[in-house]
Amino acid sequence: MSTATLTSKGQITIPVEVRNDLKVDAGDRVEFVQISPGRYEFVAATSEVTALKGMFGPAKKTVSIEAMNAAITKRGAAAR
């Protein structure tokens, strides 16, 4: 098991074996995902957005770009 120490500034150094396993390097983003109260999972946020394709199954409804833009415009105007 790898361990790290929290500094007074709230920083930690990720052990080299963990960095290598997650394939993260300086400047890469990571996420802390809560999996239960008081328990978090440390995840490398280095995936390409295309990896999300199909995550929720096939689309139930097809929407045009124009319809999306209209919905965004309408919602943005309502927020003001």
C-alpha cells in the first residue's frame, strides 16, 4: 500500500508507483469521486471525451444542433 502525507497547505505528493499506474504526470488533472460517506476514489481525469460515447446507451431522441442552440438560448435568457 502506498501512503502520502498531507502538508499544512493541503497538498500531497502522489507516490511514483501510483503515478505510473494511473499514467499521470505533472499538469495532469485528477478527480476525487465520493463513493460513500468518508470514502473517496482517486481517478485520473486524462480520458478523451470520445471515451464517453455510448456511456448511456443509444439516444432515445434525436435533437438537431438548431434545437440545442435554441434551448441553450432560451435557458440562458431565463437565467438573467
